[in-house]
Amino acid sequence: MSSALTYLALAVMIAVAVVLLLGLVNMMRGGPASTSQKLMRMRVLLQAIAVIIIVGVLLLAR
């Protein structure tokens, strides 16, 4: 169970990095501000999910 959560946490962290890069590319290209806002909200949500999963992994590893 802990192993599956570890891989899930890794996947969510990669998703956070991808969304962050998409947001940076959008800003560098001068894309719409609404897209940047949506990407920022998605990144914050994914980060919250990642923190919850990581805490769960740490609690299960005890």
C-alpha cells in the first residue's frame, strides 16, 4: 500500500512540474492571463494533493 502511494505521490509531483512549466511557457509567450490563472489554480490544487499523499506515505511508513 505504501509503495503504491509513493508512486502516486511521484506522479502528482511530476504533474505539478508539468503544469508549472506550462504556466511559464504561457507567460513567456504572452498568452492570455485567464490561462495563466487556470494553470496557477491547477498547480495549487495538485500541490495540495501531493502534500496530502506525502503525509499519508510518511504516516503509513511509521
